[in-house]
Amino acid sequence: MRKPPPSSVYKLNFDAAVFSDLDRTGVGAIIRDEHGQVMAAMTASGPPVRSSMEAELLACRRSLEFVVDAGFNKLIIEGDNVNVMQAISSTKIDCSLLGYVVNDIRHLVYCLEWVSISTTRRDGNKVAHVLAQHARNSIDNDVYWMEDSPHPAVEALAYDVLLL
């Protein structure tokens, strides 16, 4: 039986966008508290990829690095790619070509005090999706928000409030 979550648990939603025409990817991540208030968010450019699975795994790793750097250590991690969420929550050794990324993610997760990993619907990941898409407009600058709503995703955040 799983222990109940401790106090001060934050939720991380992440997503990736593939910009084939620009030969790069976008990463979006948002961290919220139990009341849905934005604690931190980011939009960042990523490298070109061979598959959407690779893009999602790299986005997950980048988002977790951001979370750890920002000092959050009790997390519910949500993404909308079932295969990615299963890969990172599995205890099986990943011998695939992307296994090194999965292992990096597992190492970052292992460093957290408490974690729960789950898949969410695409609608439940809209803010992270909008932030990942926003990376198309960023040339080489990653953008971070701390305790402030990210302006590219204000409409998506308002939509999320309606769902609560």
C-alpha cells in the first residue's frame, strides 16, 4: 500500500513539441502547489530528435533538472505520453537506444524525497503543451518564471481553473 503524500507536494506537468522545420524541439514545464497556484514554469529549446518518444523523454529529463535546481523535492509527475510515463516508473532495466535518458530520469526521481508518477489526459497537460509550443518563438533563450504565471499560458491556466 502506498503511503499518503506528505504536505507541500507539488505537481509537475511537462510536455515536448517537435519543430521539424526548425530542426529542434521545445520543452514546457509547470510546477503548481496543491491549490493550483503556479510555483515555477519554464519554456526551453531542445535538440533535434528522431521520434516523439525521444522528445518527450528529453523534456521529462530537462523538466526534472529544473525542478531539482529550483528546490522542489516532493512531486507528482504528470505527462501525457503513456509510454514515457511507463518507462520512467518501471523498475526494469531499459536496454533501448533511449535507455540512457530513462536512467538519467530515474536517477533524478530517486533523488526526490517523495514522488508519484502518472499519466494525464492531453487536456490535463494543456499548460505544459502551450509552454512547449512557445519555445518555437525562442531563439536560444530559455525562459523561467518563479511564483508567477507564464504569460504565454495565461489562457490555458484559466482553462485549467475551470476544470478544477
